[in-house]
Amino acid sequence: MSVFCFSSRGSTGKSWLTVIAAVVLAACTPAPDDRPALDDAGDPLPPPAVRSRIVSLNPATTEILFALGAGDRVVGRTTWDTWPEEARRVPDMGNAIRPSVETVIGARPDLVVLYASGENTDAARAFRAANIDVISLRIDSIAEFERATMLLGETVAEPGRARTVVDSVRGTLERVRAATAGRERPTVFMLSWETPLMTIGSGSFLSELVEIAGGRNVFADLPEPSPQVTFEEVLRRDPRFILGGPTTASKLGTNERWRLLPAVREGRVLVMDTLLVGRPGVRLGEAAVSLARLFHPGSIP
Amino acid sequence: MTLRVTLLVLALVVVSLAALALGPVSVDARELWRVVTGGADPVSRAIVLDVRAPRVALALLVGAALGMSGGVLQGALRNPLAEPWLLGVSGGAAVGAVLAMSAGLGDPSFLSLAAFAGALAAVFVVLGIARASGLRADPRVLLMAGVVVGAFANAAIMVLLATAPAEAARGALWWMMGSLGSAQWRDVARLGVVLAIVGPALLHWARDLDALALGHDAAAALGVAPEATSRRLYLAASLLAAATVAAAGLVGFVGLLVPHIARSLVGSRHRAVLAVSALVGSTLVVGADLAARTTRAPAELPLGAVTAMVGVPFFLSLLRRMR
């Protein structure tokens, strides 16, 4: 390969030669895993190091850090990071999106874990300017959870424990998949928001969890994580179950319009624990177990 | 009058120092002094000099620019309700920003560029409508054109927001509420350059505003061409407002309220009104931003909402006294 790379430099301006040169040069660029990896905001990853003060501004990454054994070094979290129980004792620094930059800097962290969003780029820049390492992560799918766990494991110098966390979650998910295999798979409509009506598409870990737990997401054909849909379309797809959070699901049975759905009229509205199932964190396995128990009572003891 | 101006300057200095010292992380006076003289703890230094100082500086400039812009528009259009937001600038800027966000181009510097471009586009559409209407001598035409363009922009924003992904919609909403949360020295420099060019020009044209205030015929008799002058002033004031939008999103009410306060303090001569509007606007926005980031710390309130909440009672008491 190196011979080709070398000879391509001698190519003249003739168009077909240029094309060949471009192809050869492209083949010569290092494979993706040789390049320094980037985080989900497109910034270089911080170097692996034992971290003594970490601010984690994302419920899922806070869970992961505690699972990695770095929980005692977490010195800041968002208002929504309530699991595990010990995380509640960490100082609350507000929101995950557009965090209070000076509160975070004031905690003197050596690593800030951010939710990767365009709205957080200014905060990431400000932390780097204050010589604080930053890693921005975005977790929508189970694969992204695994990737984020491995990246965080490397960043806080706990790669072995990261592997263990990933393997354990994967193991539980496989057990759930095996326990529900071969059963009839009911169709499920996940109600994530009422006005506008929003559901879960295949881009979300929730859709994956429903499939693993032996259900079929009626809107799995939509690629976005949380697409907007029309009520008529829900009626047309006639799901076997409606799955929602405790506040929304309980109201459906008395709602005239929702009662047009056979699933609602016949009482097949399932209530999930949104604090457990709603987060792509280390309890993904547990979340799958709870959904499997809802769809297939008795499938998992 | 000199005493009043001295007190205003003093108020601005006090509010600015408070804004540097106060925040979710407390920095006491001694530490603040060490930050200025060197030798402070690097974390306090970073918080005061890199996070708070650009924010306070940008608040100063945004307030000054909006105050002046409102003062000029109220004078040029001879209408006490005239302000940059009523005249299409905000609508155009918001369409630009929301378009950029829903297209996934939410990068902050691109966003300010899009907002600035949108504001300028709206201003030229307003001028175009006024020119095409044929009612050139009537200052109400600019006002009506501005309101119409603003209404159209609102409709466009609603369509964009309804179809945008959730994250873009939230970002757009936040932007429309105004914030100095991501202020950097780069933003301060950009707005500073615009203000340094347009501000002195507006002060220079203050005499034209005094002439326009006498009515079109009197102005013409004094050698001021009414239509051309009010168009030129409208353009300059809108440019100033557009530059603030690019830096801080929509910060409402300052342009409407501040010139009225200024007139109640120094009378109706426009040079004094504009200079005092800049001073009062700065004090109001620096103070409002301080409230926005401390009342619910570490979370922040939208700056535009705070300026209106502080401003409305003040405005009402002013109206009572004018009766």
C-alpha cells in the first residue's frame, strides 16, 4: 500500500489520474480507529487520567460514573440526576442544557461530562478555556450507551470496570430477549407527549427495549427518537397496548377521544416507571425486565 | 441636570461592580480586588474575568444600543410606542435564527449571523413597503409596514417551530427570550464596533430629530428633508438593534421604556435624551441580567422577561406622573 501512496504523488493534472490519485490517497488515510477519537460534539477526547473532581451534567452519565466506582469523585450533577441514591447527596448544579458555567467552574472540577447538544457548545468552550477537560456524550440508543460507558471508563482510567458494566447490562438484556422469545409479540404504542402527540421511534433506546421485552413498537418505522404523530394514525395502527408514564396513562381511560382506541376501552393501558425506563443508563437491563413483565406476565419470575 | 447625570453614572458603576461580584459562586470584595491586581485564586479569576466580565460588558452595550435605538425611532416616527421590536427588526431576526436552528445550524456564531441577516432583511422590506406605498410624507407608513412585517414574521416562526425537532424548538424559544448566558469577548467587540460607529452618528443627527419633532413643515423650513431624514434614522437605529439581537437574542421592552425615562429626566432635546437613554439602558440591562442569573441560581431566568417585569411597573408609575 505504501508503494501506491508514494507513486500517486507523481500524478499529473490529467483528470483521470487525479481521480485515481484521490482514490489511492483516500485508501492511504489511516483507518478510523487509528485516528484520535472525537466525542459526540466533535471535540478531541480528554486523555485517560485518574480524576479527582468530576461534574456530570447528564442523568445517564452520572449513573454510569457511579457504576464505574467513581461516584465518590462526582462533585456536581443536574437537578434530574436522582439515581443511585448517593447521587442525591452530590451538589445540584441545575440544568443539563445551558448549565451555569460559573457554578461548574466554582466546583473546581478536573473533568466535566456534558450532554452533547448544540446548545452546550458555548459551555464546553468556556470549560476548556478554564483548563478543565470536557467530554460531551449523547446517548439515544443502547449501542450509544455502551460506547459512552467505554469512553467514560477510559477517561476516568477505569476501562476494566466499564467492560464489566457493559457486559452485565448486555447479559441482562440477552436473558430478557431469551425469556420472551417465541411468544406472540403484542404491538405497543408508546405515549411520550400528548400535545402535540409524540411517540418513540426506532432511533430511541426505548423502542429497542420494547422489542427486547417481546413487544413490537407500532411506530418503529419512524427513524427519529421522538417523532410527532397524528391520532388518526394511532387509530389506524390499532396497537394492542398503550404504554405511558403514571401521570398521562391514568387519565386516558376517562378521555372520550382516547376511548376510541380499543386498547384504551378494553383497559390495556400499561404504566411504566419513567424514572427507571426513561433513561438510557446502567439500569437498561432492569428496564427491559419491567417491560417484559408488563407485556408477558409470568415470563420472568 | 448635571447632578442627575452624575447620579446615573454612579448607579451604572455600582450595578456593574455588583454584577461582577455577585453570582452563583460568591466572590467577596477583597477577592475581587485581588482579581484586578493579580494574585487571586485562578478559579475566581476565571469566573470574574472570563465568565462574568464579558457578560457585564455585553449587557452594558446591549442596553446602550437598545436605549439609543428606541430614542431615535420614537423621535423619527414621532410616536411614543415606536421601538425596534415593533418595527420588524425582532421578527426578521427571529425568522433568521429559527430558520438556522431548524436547519440544524445551531452553532452560536452562525446563529448571530443568521439573526443579523434576518433583521436587516426585514428592515429593507419595511423600507421597500414604505417607498412603494406612495404615502411618503406620512411617518405612520413606516410604523404600519413594520407591524405588518412583524406579523408575517410571527406566522413564519410558528410554522417553523411547529415542524422543527424538539431540540431546535427549545433552542429557538430560549433565543427568543433573550440571554447573555454565552457572552464572549468576541461578541463584545462586534457590538462595540457597531455602537462606536452608529452611536456618534446618531448623536450627531440629534438636531434633525429636534427639527422633525416640530412637524414636517417646520422641519422642511429648517432645511431638514422629513422623509429622507426619518428613513435614514430608521435605518441607523434598526442596524443598532439588529446588532444587539445578534449578540443577545430578543431583549424586549428596553427600547420602548428607556427613552421615556430619559425624557422624564432631561427634557426633550434629543442629544441629551439619546445620551441618557444609553446610560439608563445600560444600567437597566446590567441590573436585569444580574437578577436573571441570581434569582433562581444556578438556573437562569430569560433576560427579556426580567427586563419587562422590572420595566412594566416603572413604566406605569411614569405614566401616572405624566398625567
